[in-house]
Amino acid sequence: MTSNNLKIAFLGIGLMGAPMTRNLLDAGFSMTLWNRTASKCEPFASEATIAGAPAEAVAEADIVITMLENGQVVDDVLVNQGTLTAVKAGALVIDMSSVQPSLAREHAELAAEQGAGYVDAPVSGGTVGAAEARLSIMAGGSEADIERALPVFSALGKCTRIGSVGAGQLAKLANQAIVGITIGAVSEALLLAAKGGADPAAVREALMGGFAGSRILELHGQRMIDRDFAPGAPARIQLKDMRMILDEARSENLTLPLAQQVHNEYLALVANGHSDVDHSGLLLELEHLNRTLMGSLGRGPKH
């Protein structure tokens, strides 16, 4: 089946879902869209079918993609709203949201009861990666199901098969542990340098070429310097991911001290009214803790 006659139902036209939909339409897929806030589908109304309910959206779909905020929302849409029971036999359900690995396995079993395949395929790359079709897609599922999904994935980024169902979500938890902890490290490093009198922009530039260089230092370090915390990935989502990391660790009898500490910092950030700042805004919590601002040339004002 070519992309020209493959029908996709896409559920969740938000910060990530909208640019992903754009790329899938540009790749020639026939699409039906649904979003809880229907107005978010309107920019695509001339190119795609807009459904009034998720079960209606998936009825004729060969591929069903969900890109929703968390596991509770995914479960509500797929199970409580009857979407999985409306999926036709032979269809493939691809959940690109970030949910608990155990929930992915539950949904795979429900899909199988309908004669449908299932792949959990969370992504990394944020809104920029979504817009540029450069998402890193971490897929869990059978080799055959992931093979079926490749034409879709190739329009969105690069797919790596991690293992069986749930393994994609485990890879995403690993990704989010590194992201969250590294944001904390970059925040502390730049604040330390700035308060000692160094220009954090120059420090970032110097570190970029060395062993401490990272995508987080490159992009989020610059956001911290510019104090640009408009959300690509909101802090509340990073908090949700840190909570899932700790839940999964407990289920595996693991203690993860760094993940626990960063979880606590994001919890405080959100409690202090910053749930919708970008996750790089963890700097704000560090500044609050130290009663100081980083400043662009160090010696930031006290408050």
C-alpha cells in the first residue's frame, strides 16, 4: 500500500501533533483528524477530514496514530471513548504519546482483540524536530508491525526498533531521564559560572566544543541565556515523565537518586506556577532556590 491510498487517523493535534500532521499531509497521506479542542484541526480543514469523535475518526483508517498528553488521556480516548473497539480488523494502532510501558502493553492486548496491530512509538526531538521531520522515533512492537509503520515514520523522522511492545516507552523514559537530569546540570553550571562573574554565553560557547557539549547545552543553554521559556516541551510534561521514570524504577526495584532529585525540582517549579514554561525553565526554580537571577554577564540582581 502506497502513502497515496493509506488512510491515517491522527488523534491529538497539539504542539507536536500539528507539525507531524503537516508532514504526513505533505507526504501524500489521506488523513482524518480529531482533537478534543476541535479548533486546532481547522488549519488542515481543506486537506483532511475533521471528525467529531475519535471513534468516528478511526472507523475507516488503516493506521491510527495517537499523540496525546499523557497515559490517562490516551487511555480515556482509546478505551473509555470506544476508539479501540471502532478500529477495523487489520488496522495498525501507533501510540506516539509518552505513556507507561505497562499501559502500552494493555492497549496492545486490546488492539489484538480487534484483530489490529499495535506499536508504541514515543518520540524525542520536540516541536523543532516535529516541524523539521527529524524526530527520533523509539518503537516497540513486532518486526512486522513496525515494518508496516515505516512509510509513516519516514515522513516524521528516524525510527529505531527497540524491542517488543512497551520497549519504545522504556527508551523514552531513558531519554527523558537524560534530558531532565542534563537540564538540571546545565542550569547549575551556567548559574555557577555567571555568579562568579563569567559571561554564561561565553561559557556555553567554550563548553560546546569539549566533553560537556550536548544538544541540551546547545539549545536549552541558549534558551536559559536568552530567558526564552516559551514551551517547546512544557515543564508539566517533563514532571509527568520524571514521575513515570520513578514509578518504573520502583517496579524494577531500582533507586535512581538523580532522577528523584530532578523530579523534586520540577515538582517545585510547577508548584511555583511555572507548569507551562519550557522544561529548560528549570533554571527558574534554581534561581528561586538561590534568591538570585543568572543575568547575562553574571552578577545578576538579587531579589
